[in-house]
Amino acid sequence: MTDASEPREPDLVDRFLGMVDHALDVVHDKVLRPIILVARVLAFGLIIAIAAVILVAVLVIGFVRLLNVYAFHGRDWLSYASVGALSVITGMVLWRRRRPLKLRK
């Protein structure tokens, strides 16, 4: 009779399955994990970008309506001109703050 507590040597099937398990772990760590991380970054980045565009659009619409009701009642063109001037000034400030490609690093 054999004692169940004594260590036994792994047979061929156990060694083969251990090698397959190790190979799958390596493939998962080297190939699938980077692909999953890139997919997450793209998905969450796209969601954040879409939310930011929607938020900016809602804020601009709210600002124009606020100007129409409280500041320039009856003069819609003045509200649009104010928002346009603010957009142009913001664009000019951002354009002045840009740096050439060589200095970005």
C-alpha cells in the first residue's frame, strides 16, 4: 500500500498542463494585457472627450441665453457678438501660448 502523504513525482500530463498554463500566462501578460490597457484608454478617452464637447456646448448655449435675457434684452446679435469676441480672444491667447515642436520636449 502507498502512503497518501508521501510526495509523488508529477506525471507527464501534469507537467504538460503546467507548461501550457505557463505559456498561456506569458501570452496573457505580454500580448493581451497591453491590448486591454490600450482599449481602456481609448474608450475612456473617447467618453471624456465627448462629455467635454457636450459640456462646452451646453455652457456656451447657457451663456448666450443668459446674455439674451439679462444683459442685452431684445438684441440677440449683441449676445452672439460678445460670445464670438470671447471665443476669438480665447483662441488668440491659446495661439500665443503655443510652442514650436522642437521646444515641446
